[in-house]
Amino acid sequence: MIRNYLKVAFRNLVLRKAFTAINIIGLAMGLATCLLIVLFVQHELSYDNYHAKADRLFRVTMDGQVGGKAINLAPVGVPVGPAMFHDYSGVEATTRLYNEGTFIVKNANESFKEEHVIFPDSNFFEVFSIPLLKGRAKTVLLEPNTVVLTETMAHKYFGNQDPIGKTLTLGTRGLFRVTGVCQDVPLNTHFHYDIFASIRSVQLRETWLSSGAYTYVVLRPGYSIDNLKAKMPELISKYMGPEIQSLLGISLVDFHRKGDRFSYQFQPITDIHLQSHLENEIEPNSDIQYIYIFSAIAVFILLVACINFMNLSTAGSAGRAKEVGIRKVLGSVKQQLVGQFLSESVLVTFIALFVALVIVVVALPSFNQLADKQFSVSSLIHGWMMPGMLLASLLIGLLAGSYPAFFLSAFKPISVLKGTVRAGFKSGWLRNTLVTTQFVVSISMIIGTMVVYQQLHFIQNKKVGFDKDQVLIIHDTYSLGAKADAFKAELAKLSSIRNVTLAGYLPAGASNQATDGFQLKNGAGESITYREQSYYIDESYVPTLGIGIAQGRNFSKAFPTDSAAVLINQAAVRQFGWKNPVGQQLMTVGNGSPESRRTYTVVGVVNDFHFASMHQRIAPLVMFYGSDNYQMALRIQTTDIAGLLKTVEQTWKAQTNTPFAYSFLNERFNNVYKAEQRIGQLFSIFAGLTVVISCLGLFGLAMFTTQQRTKEIGVRKVLGASVASVVALLSRDFVKLVLVAIVIASPLAWYAMNRWLQDFAYKIDIAWWVFALAGLLTISIALLTVSFQSIKAALMNPVKSLRSE
């Protein structure tokens, strides 16, 4: 029986080649898009699940408030982890990751810049499930100046030789002996390090109020994280209270009475990638919102494809009415007819699945580049993916084919053979509802795409408070050591360079940054503590970046007292409540001892500039006068960029063997918003696919309508109706559906995109014309889609139209 169903189904599909092709293409596009999104979502949700102790592994973070400013830090004080392990029996283990930034790593012959170097505790490989290929987990990092390399790094530095026992030089940290080799860190992890050096190789700052190390705790089986959370006030009182007394000169009780506080939170390791957006994250994380968005897009696109299938099947059903009538007269029962039509539906979906897989394989390299992933064809057959695809295709075939199957099988043979079955086709409310749903999705995605691109354009063109164009960044100038000033002086002589500054912190890209505690007196004479962003700059920093001076002056070598001076931004002026900031004084908290506290005088106020992402409000900033040779910024003025770079590189190589590396400030600024750019591109692609698939559905409805109104069109033409009036008549109903879709989609899209914009501290207002343009675009596309069928029907010879009845 099933074999006969499939044979007849195949014959019917071949008989209607164009109709079948449209059906398969629409469904295949929907399935292919859904498969790509499923790969993306599955990978995002899998982060850190591979660790054997993932259900008991948590990252310790710090939150609080000081001076009215919220604190949300990913790293915590160095002593926090060991104290938790020592004081609470429910903690099975703790481990820390201490980050010192970029290193120039050397073997016997070459030097390389490595950005993924970390200093973990000796039990790191016992806590995290990163298999060791050489060495024992308990001992590889037990001694100072020992290092574990990933497999890729071991091959990079030592080729096919056994790396165990060989040495590498890590920047100024000296020689490190290789004691182990581990597998490359999986992609679906919230950190991606290549070199693991023993934490015992560095001198740690053993203070609770500093943010020194990323700290993780492993709980004993059966011990609840809520039990550990409940003990945090006790821990803070025992260890942090004395530090607060020493640093600020007040008790923990008085500290809390002023509205200030510190506390520790615990993040499940599997939540970090999608749900953590703290200060000083190890690397930029994704966002759970994008998982919801793309999951919804996958469902909607698949829904649109299924709706197409139903509409196209229904549109072609009128031509098969007599076939149904004859089958029933010859003895076919309803169940057999339902089985026949469902077989056709399932056959189409499996053919569409095959085409979809071909599309996915072809599109996978481009999708990887766009989504910044590394999916392979094997990902499609991994685990439950293949059974899931087959089951989903079967369900889609049964669901999408159910309405046409039951609709056709319900025809009465007498009505069909008498030619009165068309009355049953006049109730098109379901088809109209389905097409309207399609265009609600399409219009919403068009509006979403326009809003995303408007926001990105706003960010890239907003006045950021500094001039990011024509600024060349030279990396790793810290490797020059004492030669940094000489290198700066050599470059300053070049006519194509207007200004040069040695800069620890720049408004975009990798930088050295810090936070400091400051104390000020309020009107009542009480000391108020603030925790503010701070860094050291030289006198060339402000002019090199084109930052404006709002009040006072810039640092200058002509003023020896500037060693005890600071520049602050306008946000700091507002934070401190100063009306006349120039000449005001602030005192650093230091390490608590009187000799570590220093008083600084404000000599100038700079205009607010965006030194962090526009997801955040401009925060208060304090800039000290001094030297930080982490990197160098050059304000250039030349059209011969290649020639300038060659000259700078030659000057660099005359000073150091460190590889020459550079970037441009505007490129680094744009890279900050790379995730949003990817979202915008994906949105536009998915919106385009949704519109195309929806138009196939509209084409099916137009086909159905023209078939049903063939006699009416013939009569109208006999009575003198023009081609234009017939086209307008057939198009009017479709325009109504699109207008209804616009009314429904506009508030939905506004709500969704307004929620997305809330992640930005600086954002656009969604203009009315966005909705109008999306509606106009959709109406135009709809009219173009139905015009083919409408014009074809209007140009038909009325004699043939009436004879067909």
C-alpha cells in the first residue's frame, strides 16, 4: 500500500513540475535556514558543558557599590579562593587564573606575540576537563617557572620534537620549563588560552579589595551553592572588614551605613558565556537574547515555509477535484485518500530536506565566516542532528500536508462530477490568515534589520569625544623598555606624524587599565570614597587623540608640579559635585598606609569621550601624569600610508627584535561592535529569505484565486473590462492582507527592537518612517509577486475562460 502511495505521489509531482519545484525550493530554503540556526544555537548552548564537574563548578564574582557607583567585577581578590577552601568544608577545591596580558614568547630561534597566556593554580587541570597529552595533572604546574602548552603551541615552538624539558622565555618573566602538553582548548569555552604558566611564578597582591584573579570553586557533591552564598557576609566581615578599616579608616558597619557594600556572587560555569557581562571579563561573551532571537527566527522561517506548502497544495487542489471524485466512485475511502495526499506531502518534505542539506553544505563556509564559528559537515550528522532532521521532516510533512489531505478527501463525488465543488473553495479565511502571518513575520524582520543598521550607523558616526581617524597604533612598545622614549623621539621627527604619545589605555582595543580608590570631603567634612577608572598619560595624549579641554589646561613639562596633578573628565566633575573643579584636590586610598596615600590637584577637565563601549554611559575618569609604554599612538597626516608604515617598521626593527605589529584606531573602534555588525548581517539575510519564502506563498494564493475566478474574469472582459481593471481587481485582496500584516507587525517589531536597544546607553529613537518604508517595500514586493498571475489571467482569451467552465 505504501509503495503504491509513493509511486502515485511521485507521478503526480512529476506531472506538475513547476508547481513541485516551487514547493520544494520554498521548503528547502526554510529547512536549510533552520538547520544553520540550530547549529549556531546548539553550539552557543554547549559552552563549558563538557567539564566533568560542570554541575558543581562556579565562578566567584564581586559586586557592590562605592560612592554611589555600582561594582560588577569578574575577577576577585587573590585570597578569596584559598580562604573559601580553608573555611568551608562544602568547597571541594578552588582554582585561580591570573592574567598579565600579552607576552613576547621566545624559543631558541624565534619570537612570537602571544595574547592567550594565563597563570593558573597547580590544580587547574584537575578542575577543568582539558586532557593532558603529556604530564600529570597534579604536578605539571606545581613548581614555579613551569609551563603547559596546548598541542598547537607545542608544535609551533618545537615542531615534531618532544617539548618536555625544553624552555621558553615569557617576556620579562624569564625562562619557563615545559612540563606538559594539553589538547587545544575547545571552542565552546568561555576562555581560550594557549599557554598555562604556574601561578607560583608571579608575586601576587594578597588583598581582598583588589580584583586580581578569576576564581572558581568546586562544591562537594550534595552541597548547595545557596549554603555557600549564605556564608558570604561572615567571610566579608572576617577578612574584608579589617582591610576596609585599614584603607578607609572606618569600620565595616560605618561603611555599610554610608550605603557602600561589597559581596560575592557565584556564576554556574555553563552560564558565563551567555549570561555574564561584567567588568573585565576574560573575553567578550555572547548574549542569551540572541539565542532567543535566532531560535524565534528559525521557528518563524520554518512556519512560513510550512504555510507555503499548505497554500500551494491547496492552490493546486482544485485541479485534482475530479480525480478525487473518480477515486471515490471507484471505491476509495477517505482514509486511503488521506494516506495518498500525506504520502505526497512527506515525499516533498524529504526531497526538500535533501536539497536543504545540499544548500547547507554549500553555504557553511560563508555562514562560518559570518557567525565567527567553525562548523563542519560532520556537525550535521553529530549526535541527534540527523535523527532529529528526519523526524522533523516527517512531522513537517504530516502537519503541512494535513489540511490539503483532509480538505480534498472530504469532497463529495456527486458535487465534484457535477462541477459544483468550487463552492467549497470560497471559504479562504484560513489561507488568508496564513498568508497574513507570513507577512507579519516578514515585515517584522524587515523593520528589525533597518533598526539594527540604523543603530550601527549611529554608533559609527556619533561624536565620540575624540578623533578616531588618522591614528596609527604601534603595539607592544613595552618590549622596548628604556628605548621607548628614544623610539618616540625618532618618530616625532617625521613630517607625516603630527603627534606621538606613549599610551597605556586607548578608547578601543586591548589596553592597560586600572581602577583606583579616591577620597574626597563632602560639605559636612565627611570622607566620601569613590572607585574610578584611572590611567597614566603623557602631555601628548590629549592632542594626539583630539580630546577637547573643557576647563583648565593639559599636562605640560613646563610645570614640574604636574607630577602631583590630574586631569578628570566632565563625568567625574558631576560625580564629585564640583562647580569649579580646577584647583580641587583628591586623595588616593593607596594600600592603607599613610605613606601610600597621595594628594593630587585637578589642573584641567577634558570633554567627555567614549573610552568604553556605547553599551555603557561615560563613566568618571581620572588621568595621572606619567608614563605607560604599553603601546604608542601616532596622529598621522599623509596619503602615503604604506610608505609611512615601512619607515616606522624600519625604525622599530633598529630598536628591538620583537615582531612589528600595528592597527588603526578607527578599525579597533569598529571591532568593538563586531557582534552587532554580525547580527545586522544575519538579520538582513534571514529577512530576505523570509520575504522570498513568503512571496512563494503569495504566489500560491494568487494561483489559487485566479483559477477560482477564471469564469468571472472572462465575463468581465466580455462586458468591456480593461486589463488594468482586472489586474487591480485581483491585486486588491492581496494588498488588504499586507495592510493587515503591517498593522499587526508594526507594534510587535517596535516592542522587540526597543527591547534590543535597551542594551545601549546611547541609542536611536525608532522613527515612524521605518514602519512606513517597511510597509511600502512589502506592498511593492507583494504586487510584483501577484502581478504575473494577475496579468496572465487578465490577458487570457475570454472565450477560453468561459469554455473552461
